[in-house]
Amino acid sequence: MERVKKIIALKNSPGAVKYLKNTSLLLGEKVFRMVTGLFVSIWVARYLGPEQFGLLSYAQSFVALFAVVTTLGLDGIIVRELVKNDSQKQREQLLGTAFLLRLITSIVVLVVLTVVVFLQSNDYETNLLVVVIGSTVLFQSFNVIDFYFQSKVLSKYVVYSNLISLILSSLIKISLILSNASLIAFAYVILFDSFILMLGLIFYYLQNKLKISSWTFDLKLAKILIKDSWPLIISSIVVTIYMKIDIIMLKELLGEQQVGLYSASSRISELWYFIPVIVTSSFFPAILNAKNTSVELYNNRVKNLYRLLIWAAILMSIFVNIVAHDLIAFLYGTGYEGSSQILIVQIWSSIFIALMMVSNKWLLAENKTKFIFVRGTVGAVINVILNYIYIPIYGVQAAAYTSLITLIFSSLVVDLFTPTTRKHLLIKLAAFVPLYRKI
């Protein structure tokens, strides 16, 4: 009884209430961003048409391959250190050091990106799109302010900044559509969005009676941070290649129009990925608590989480397969008919995305984070090889099939590599059977 009272008291403590409010606000913002972003993205896609929309998607994906380096894998590390070190001097050193590291890296990356893109055989418009969108990395250096707000459970200020930039950029995109604006105008909106977000973060930081001018750079601290973060940098690069390389290769091998068709269907299939994120984040703390009680209970809860997400994804995939043609026609209109066939394949990837998300949480709980990196690397290599072989032969649908095959391999077959993950593979496979109880 005393233990129950302690749990209730803990849940009702000011810190817990603040955390729950913060989490709810973040979740609400993500849902609003997802819905609004999808609506505006579809409108932009309809206006631009497959070819120009494909070009815009290509430019964003190309930039993403370079921009991932500018984060330096510092996000979680800076938040962790800010939580541990609460003094003003340490806070200003951490933020100042992280900011300058990211700013210098962003400048270098932007220069390299510009040189690389102009050395390619793209036309001037494509190169300009990439450079304009790539310039967002400079403003993103101020995202270190976000780390401070996270450490203080004050993400409401980040939410406010995100919502302001989202609403403004959405309104501008709609006005550009209504005024028959050119493609490059939409690239400038992406840059403007990043600029407004930066201003919002700075504004709320100053509102909390804090000074950016007080930030300091510490070379010794910078070396420590880079030493801690370099595995995360490599891991982030691998994941980005894994997620974006299909768009790059489609453009190089088939052209912008096929990229547009592929990107249009991806906007819908990726919408579902948000569900596993919410469910996994909500249920996994309870699963971790079970680990301290009973290994069998722990494994069964992991299996049931797998089962819930797997069968929800299967049912959603069946539904989307039935309505895919009508859905694409309704959302995107004429010109995007080919997207429905891609969507039919892509939506089945949601099953294995769910497997990966739960599996990553399990690997973190088991302190086997290196396996996440190995799995991502293997997946990225397989994806590139399969795309290179089959896209020229089978066209844009090959990219969807190769992504699905890669996800199956990464979420299931790679588990055969080690004894621990081989045992866990049995839990995954058992989850595919709806009424199967024992592992």
C-alpha cells in the first residue's frame, strides 16, 4: 500500500505534472504540424506538378545529406550536460561552445555543398534551389537554444516558435500558389521558415532574462563534446543516407518527374510512421519497469507492443491498398496517377518501420546501441546497391520495392548476426501471430 501511495505521489508531483504538460504540448504541436504540413504540401504538389515538385523534393533531399553533419550529433549530449550542470557559467559555456561548433560546421558544409552542386551536370535552377535551401543550415545553428529549453522542460517556447514559423510559411506558400509564383519562390519560403524559427527561439530565450552575448567558447569542452558525439554523427549520416538516397538516385537515373511521383506517395505513407512513434514512446516506460519485475513479463510486453503495431500497420496497409488509386486522384489530381502504384508498395513498409522503432527502444534498454549503427549501415549499403541495380530496369516502383526489401532485411534478417538479437527475433516473429501467447 505504501508503494502505491509513493507512486501516486510521484505522479502528482510538480515535476511530473510539468513533464506531462510539456509532453502533451509537444505531441499536440507535432500533430498540428503533421496535418497542416500534409495539407499545404499536397496543395503545393498539385500546383507545381510532378516535375517541379520532384525537383523541389530532390533539392531538399540533397541538402539533407550534407546538413546532417551540421548537427554534430550534439542534441542529446548537450541536453544531458545542461541537466547535469545547472550553473550559469557551465550553461553559457555549453551553449556557446555548441553554437560555435555548429556555426563553423554549417559554413564549411554550405561551402562544400555549393562547390559539389555546381560541379554536377544540373541546370542553374536546380543548383540555385539546392544552395538556397542549403543556406538554412546557418540559421539552424541557433537550435542550441532548443537544447536549453528541453533541459528545463520548457519546450513550450520551442512549440510556440515552431507554430509561428509553420503558420507564416504555410500562409506564404498558399499566397504563392494563388499568385502563380515560380518554383524558386518555394525554396526561399523554406529558408524564411528556418529564419523565423531562429528569431522565435532567440526571442523566447531573451524573454527568460538570458543573454546570448554571455555565451562563451571553450576549446577543451569542444574537444570533449566532439569525442562523445562522433559515433552519433556517423550514425546520423548513415540514417540520412538510408532515408534520402532513393530520391537522389531516382533523380539521377530517371529524372525529376519520377521523383515527384515518388515524393507525393511518400507524403501519405510517411504519415502513418507518426503512430508507432507515439505508441512506442507511451508504452515503453511501462515495459522497462516490467524488466525489473520479471524477464518473462518484460518479453511478453515487448511482444505485445510489436503485435499491436504490426497488426495495426497490416490493417492500414490493406485499407490503403484498396483506396490508393482514388486517394491519390482525390488528393493530387491528374498528373500523379503513377503515385498510387508506388503508395501500394510503400505503405507495407510501415510494418517494418514499426518493428525498427520498437527494436531500437529494446536495444537502448539492453545497452546495445552499437547494433543500431550496424543495422543502419547494412541497410544503407543494401538500399544503395539495390536501387542502383533495379531502378534503371524497373523504374520508379523499384525504389519502393527496394526500400521495402531493405526494411525487411534490417528489421528481421540482421537480427541473425548476434546471439542476443537472434533470441529477440523469436519475439518479433511470434508477434506476427495474432493469438499466439508463448514465446
